Amino acid sequence: MDRKIECVASICLIAFVLLSNVAAQGISGEIRRRVRDNSGAALSAALVELVNTSTGQLRSISTNESGEFESRELPPGSYDLTISKGG
């Protein structure tokens, strides 16, 4: 049985802007989340795609065995988030 979970959300990363060492590193943000299926179980090896809505820049990552993912050094802006898993 194929199991696919997709959710699209607009995420404003400005709230996550890192303010330390702004002059040396510039302004960036990060997102960390845990993905679960409908039963509440961790969703490992799911594909996570973040698309900057202004630039179209795509970043793809996978969840770990605990269903967690992290993406660092994201430019400030709004992102569409899509999570999918076949199986």
C-alpha cells in the first residue's frame, strides 16, 4: 500500500532569523520539525521540500529515523513546505 503524506504550508522564517554574528555571517534562519503520520508514528525517510516563494529556490532533505528534519542557513522569506513518502 502506498502511503503518501503531503502538506503545504507557508512558513515565515523571519521569526527564526539568527541575530548572532549578523555582520560576519549575514542574516539566515533555520527550521526544525518532526513529521508524524496519521497514527502519530514518526515518519522516517520522508522527502521534505522547501521552496522559497520569492526566488523559487528548492531545498530537499529527508527525515531521520525519528521523523525529524533540519534545514539551516535559509535566507529570510516565505517558504512552501511539502512532505511526501511512498511505501
